[in-house]
Amino acid sequence: MINRFKGLSRRSFALGTASLAVIGAPAIVRAQGMTKVKITQPSESLSYMPIYLGRAKGFFKEAGIDLEVVVTRGDGPDVQALMAKEVEFVATPPHHLYTLYLQNRKLLGIAGILGRCGINMVISKEAAAERGVDENSPFEKKLASLKGLTFGTSTPGSLTYNLALYYVLRAGLKPQVDAKVVGTGVGTAALAAMSNKIANASMFPSPTADEAVHRGFATWLINNTRGQDPDLKEFLHAVIYVRPDYLNDNTDLCKRMVGAIVKSAAWIKSTPVAEVAQAIRPFFPSLDESVYLSALSNVREAVIPDGKMTPAASEAYQKVLIQTGHLKAPVAFDAVFTNRYLPG
């Protein structure tokens, strides 16, 4: 795992983090009364808005935590780092909790970040015009329009990939025959795939989806963060994981960690969008202002203000994974999630 991270550039960290030289050093060190903690994210995405906000407002420092964020640029390495004890926490979608549990390898979700699906569907303007659909079309018409599309997603097995496959199946189509799902990477690579017509649709979170629309080669089809899919309005999209042994040995620290995240989430939901945007703008300096505001407004709708995770939101996520064959059997909510360590 260490070698995996050494291959990342300094840009691969969320902005403002320390260098990779500390990877492999003792995970927690005391410095000036602060506890050094590392957390991974699979991407630099507003899906993890409370983490950015907590850093910007100093909420982690108030909790005695010197937080370092490592962005692995891929779903999988982020969780592998946690399993290998190279980091203490991970912020990511929960599908690994289910699949690992079925392999008798347990991690635990201790705080919810997003409670609505944060992966949105955009379609090329050309394909939309051919099919006569747009964001305001009836939902069934949107599903019918998926035939013949090639969906760009991050990597096979990722949430973006599984959601694209889920929609293809839900439309009654045969995957990779009636509609294709391919891995095109994240960020600029994903945008290039659409602009170069390697894919004519994509499943991505904000701000990637927003930027595709802003650049003029795509239009919205299903905006899940706005609740446009009635089946995915309650959906446990992103959570904080921890190793159970680490939680048992560092219970107070874990409570302080999720407390800072919940404080951030509550601030985001109770504060005007413009103030939230200003607070975390330094983490997304290269985004066009209209893209940034669109993405932030979308994702803010899905933020869980109290961190509480629900069985219904977990079941909606598992329904997607079971339909696509990624998950072989359902997993009980209490087996992989707990709200016990949330504040209040």
C-alpha cells in the first residue's frame, strides 16, 4: 500500500495537506497538543464537503485533531489504506462495508456524510437531441432514452460504474449490448472522454457533471442530488469508516472526529449557500465560478446535518449493488453501521 501512495503527485492530496513523506510513519503523533490523523478520500469532490468545511473553519483543530487528507484518485485504494493501517479513517461510499463483511473482514461506518445519491447522469447534447429528452422529461422517458448510449464512469466496480449499470438494467436493456458502461477515469480524464465522444453519457458526482454541462458538450438528464430519481431520494452515498479495533482503542478520538464532521455538516445546512461557497473556495481554486456554485448547491442538498445513517438509506444502496451483481447478499444495517458515536 505504501508504494501505491508514493506514486501519487503532491496534487493527489486534497489542497493544504502535508507531504507523502509521513506515510509509513507512526499513524498518530502528538504535536503542540494536537493529534495527527489521516483520512483518505477517493477523489477531490464536493461529496466530502463537510471535511473541507471543517478544515476551513478550524472545527477539526477545535476538536484537537490535526487532519491530513489523502486523495487516492480511485475508489479502492482509499479503503485498502485503511485496512493496511496506513490511515485512521476513510470517507467514501459504503459498498466496501458490505462486500468486506461478506468476506468476514469488517469495517464500520460511524458517520454519514451524504444521505442522497450524489452521482448524477449527464448526456451529450447531441444524444439528448436525437432522443428528445432533457432534465425535465418524465422519468420513464429518461430511462427509455438510455438505449445505445456509452456511459463513462471512473473504474469498473466503483459506485459510478454500478449506478450506470443499474440504470441500464432498470431500463430493461442488456449491459454492454444495448448500452455500454466503460471506465474513463475521473476529473479531467472523464471530461475529455465525453468531449472527444468516447462516451456520450456519464455518471459522476459534482463538480465533474456540472463542468461537463458548463463546457457545453453535455446536458443534465438525472440529477440525483436534487432527488430526481424517486427510488434514490434516500441513499447512503458517503460515510466515514473506521477499523473496529481502532475504534475500540481510540473511542474518544473517534467521537471527536465525527463530532467535527457533524458540526461542519450542520453549519453547511444552516448557512446561506454563498457563505458556504466562500468558506471552502480555496480548496477548489481552478473551478469556474458558475460550475463551483452549481456543484455546491447540488451537493448541499444531500448533506446529512446530524451524521445519522438509516436502514432505509443503506437498503437503497444495496438494492443497486444487488441488481448489478456487485453484492451477493444483503447485509444487515447494524452489522456495518453504528450511530452510537455521533454527538447528542
